[in-house]
Amino acid sequence: MIPRVHKRGPRTIGLLFYLYGPGTHEEHIDPHLVAAWDSLAPDPGRDPDATYGDLQRLLDQPVDMLAKEDRPAEHVWHLSVRTAPEDPILSDEQWGEIARRMVSATGIAPDGDSAGCRWAAVRHAGDHIHIIATIVREDGRQARLRYDGKRSQAEARKIEADYGLRRLNTGDGTAAKPPTSAELHKAEREGRERAAREELRETVRRAVAGATSEEEFFDRLAAAGLLIRKRLAPSGDPLGYKVALPDDRNEDKEPVFYAGYTLSPDLSLPRIRKRFAGDSEVAGHDSGAPSDQATNPAPSGPATARRSTAAVVWQAVLVIDDGDDAQVAGHIAAAGEVLDALAKTSAAHTRSQLREAAFVFERATRSHIRAKRGHDRALRQAARDLVYSGPALGRGEDGATTAMAIDMLFFLVTAASHWHAKKEHAQQAAAARQAAEHLRAAYQGAAGVPMGVLYQRGQRLSQPLRQKQAAHLRAAVPELAEQILAEPGWHALAATLADTASAGHDPAALLGEAAGRRELGTASSISDVLVWRLRRLANLPADATAMPDHTPAATKSSGRAVSPTPSRGDRPRKAR
């Protein structure tokens, strides 16, 4: 249940006309009163003899009793209360009781206070009501409405439990503004997947992902097809910006513009500038990346960018595990940019789930802990590399490295969820958990073919060679060995261990390093996770079709192929 305190207004009659009227686009159905301060209050919706003016005069009576100079300039208080789409449709009687609880909790009409404010609850849809009140009490004093928004949220949590409704987490004021009911109805009427506000927020997030300057950011907005208006200082420097979808028009056929800060608090131009400033402030310092990284050209292709992203994401997981709060907040925010960039550039069979993961994780990127920018520079560079390396194919090395990157991102998002939970950031933790589930689904789409190839290679290993890989496993991770041997993915891991030996590595030592970097309990398949960690650490092709087979016939004909040994810099380092 979502209560929302709206901006106060000066005209009671104007709000009544809206609540009882047809709505902006005929979305109001059967407007009627479900509760009021007085059981005999007139209902213009169902009583043909009652008028809007009748109800307005009664609501305004305590205000009109005051001398004109004592009347508040904006005396109309407005609260809407909406249930979740999956909740049952409540009766008028239930909505009436909810309205009474809300006006009591917020201070409009405290329970047992006969001198409270006058109010009325109007229902014009199945899933929500609007409460209108005048803030002057019957005794002439103004109601104490400090923290009315927080109080309404707290009461909503109690109502959810009492009525068996979907339980929402308490907000902390850092969430992006949700679409209004009018915006949602407009999107449904026009056949849009999302409201214009949400579509614009997603597009702007993608434009800022990995961008290094305002010019690049605005160029990306234009390339995405958005209409842009800049608010300029007398000097000509931008102070802010607004964006609109070309086909989103108002009743006058004019584009509907949204300011960046109204889309999301972190999408205002000053907040975006802080990302760019953070990149330059730590250039050449201990940022976890070479000092010239921001000026390096993009990787040679999508596969290279994805492999690099996997390595950088793994470093970020270690920071989230052990870094200070400001650094962690910065890395989580930058991880959102990586998700946006990966969703933008991935193949169709993974794009939908990756897009959903990025969309919901956006809520996890903001909290009251101020993010320290700059030390997240490697993640932002990874996002930039993903964008500029271009779209990835869903097969071959592109597809396999996509699975590798998603696997690493799953652990980063899970680590973010754990961190937010420890900080009691309920909404952010829930958003990260939801993003992890979308990543799990995206992984299944990306990993099917490359893991299938490895599985078949593992099945073709000779019995002695397979037993040798099992011995490596028991030596490296004795506490997990039997569980991994029972997994379907064991064959793929056995093939990867054989590949690491062919590349000149000690399989047991490398496996111990891969397994020891972080817990594996959140993985649905431990063997899958170890496959990708090993192939990254050993610098093996993610697409195993590029590797020689390990069957006896293949070994005799081709000999042992040795891949370059990765430098220590390619392996995860503990965050300092």
C-alpha cells in the first residue's frame, strides 16, 4: 500500500472537481464518498441533490470562520492511498476504515479528538482512494502535520498486515518519484510498456553510464532520440536540463518535458557532474586501476569488454565486502551503470532480463550514505567500454563472456543486498535481491550453450583424466568437493580444470584461489561459478570451442596447447 501526501493547495472546490470528475483521460469511474468527518456529509457522486459546492462549503467552514488575515494561504490537504496490483479489491467499507486510520495517524483528525479537521475520502477507482481535508480544526487552530508523510507510511505498514496486503518496505526518502495515476493510465492507453517518466529515467541512466563529460552525456541523450532543453546561466553554462519523448504529447500536442532531478535525485545535472569530477580527482591515485585508464581506447570488441568487466566487477565485490561505507555506496552506484551498459549492448535473448535487473537495481544505488566518487572509476570505465565496444552477439566468445560477466555481477548485486540489509536499508536490499533474480534468469539464457559445450567436453574426458580432476577438486576444496561432484555442472568444471593444466597452471592451486575469494553459498551451481572464475584467472577462452579437446585422439594429434599465463594484475586483489 502506497500513501502519498500531495502538495497543499488553496482551492477546495478545484480538487473536488478533479476527484469527482472524469479524470484527465476518463479514468475515473463511479466517483463516490466512502467516509468523511460526518456521516451525513453530502456525496455529489451518488446523491443527485448534492453539489460540489455543498461539500466544499462544509469542508471550508472552519477556515471561513477565521479572519481573512489569519487564514492559511494553502489550506487544502490531499492524500492518496493505493494498493498493489496483486492485492484484492477492497470494499467501500474497508476503504472507509483505512481513510479513518490515515487521518488519525497523520494528525488531520486524531482518534477521539472531536475538534479535528474536516475531511472526506473519495473513491473513483478499484485500487485507491483520495482524502481531501482542510487543515483548520474545528477549534480554529491549525492541525499539527509535521511528518505526515512518514506517519502515513508507518500506518500503511500496519494496514498491510491487518488486511493481508502486499507488505512493502519502509522508504527513506531516496527513491525516485513513481509515475502518477494519470501517467500510468496514459501509458496503458497508448500501449507503452512503461510510463514516460520511467522510460525517460531508464534512457537517461543509460546515457550517463560510463560517460566522462557533459558533452558526451548530452550527445548520448540526443543519439537516443530524446528532446532536450537546457537551462542556461547568463554565462551560457548549463544549470540543468529537461528531456521528453518525441511522441509523448500533452493535450495541446506539445512535448511533455521532465527535469532530470524529477526523474531521479541522482540524475540532476549537479549530481551527474560529481561523477565526472570524481573520475578526474583520483586519476593517477590509488583507484584500483591504472592511472591512464580513463583515456584508454575501448576494448577491441564486446568479448574483450565483457571479460574486462568481469575482472573489474570482481574487484568491486571485494570492496563491498571490506570497504568503508562511502566507498561501498559509490561502487554500488557505479554497478548500476555497468548493468545499464550490459543491458544496452547484450543480445536479444538476455536483454529483457538484464534490462529488468538494471531497472530494479536502480533503487539500490541510492541511500542516505553519501557515495564517495572516484574510487568507483574502474567500474565506470567498464561501463564505458561496454557501450563503446558495441552490441554483442549471443554466441561464440561474445555469448560466453556475457555469461561470465553476468555471473560476476550476480555476486556483486548479492553483496550489495547483504550490505544494504546490514545497514537496514530495506527497500534497497529488496531491490538488489530482485535484481539478482533477474540476473539469475539472464545467466540461464546466456550460459546454456557455452556450458553445454564444456559439459560435453567433460563427458569425453578419459576416466583417468576425470579422476585426476576430481583429485584436484578434493585437494583444493575438500569441504565442497562431494557437493560439486554431484552437480550436473561438474563435467564442465572437469573440462575447465583440464584446460587450466594444458595452459600451464597448477589446477588445484588455481581452484583453491578461485574458491577462496568469497563465499559460494548464494550460487545455485557452485561448479558454474568456479568454471567462470577459473577461465578468467587462467585467461582461457570463455567459449571452449576455441580450445583443443582432451580426448586421447585429440591430444595425440594436436599436442598440448599453452595459453599465455595471466599477470598477477589480472587476478583479484584485496581492496585496500
